[in-house]
Amino acid sequence: MMIEISSGGVVVFGNAVLLLKKYNGDWVLPKGRLEKGEDIKSAALREVLEETGVKAVVINYIGSVQYDYKNFKEDEIVCKTVHWYLMKSNSMDCTPLRKEGFIDAMYVHIEKAKDLVRYVDERKVIIKGIELMKKLG
């Protein structure tokens, strides 16, 4: 079994969350694998910047999600952990990284974002992020 660690962000601007639309139509949060020697917080900020062009600031750690998936290229099961951070941006300007398969990037109202994201784990992370944001004021 292969172990994979990724990191990403729930980036907010006002009452909107930054989402990416993949070529297959799925809406997702920005995230990606850690690079050698990189910590999870730096990776999350880098991935948000690379995938969306947004320079965000970390507000707080939300938590991690773990799941397994099959890597068909290597024909093995991958145990993936994704660490999530609540982040804030000071602009709604964003650009999808097309070479990664993203065709759109936009800020979506919090309530709509929860319904729009493809994966249940990401929906739960958005909800947790919003609750954390309210608690922090």
C-alpha cells in the first residue's frame, strides 16, 4: 500500500468559498501533494496559489480527511491523507490552472458551495471551515 499526503484550502472571501471546476464538470477545493521537505501548511498555500492564482493567508487548521483509492497506473491501493486549512483572500480574482485539468475557478456563496462540491469529504470540510470561521469571529 502506498501512502500519499496532500494539503489544501477552504479559501473564503466574504461569504463565498473558492472552488475549481475540473474538465469533467466536478467542482472541488484546491489541494495537492506535498513536495519533498515541505510542511502541510506551506503545501496548502502553494497548491492554492498554483491551482487558482490566489495568494491566500491561513486563518486556522480545519483537520484532515483520510481515504483509500486505487492507482490504476501502479495497480495498487493508495492511502491518502488530506490536511485542510481555512484561508482568507483579499480579492475575488482567480484563474484556473488549465494544465492540471481545471476549466474554471470562482468564488461561490457558502451555501451553494456546500451543494456544488463533488465529494462528501470536501462538503464536510467546507461546513467545518465555516463553523470555525464563525467561532473565530
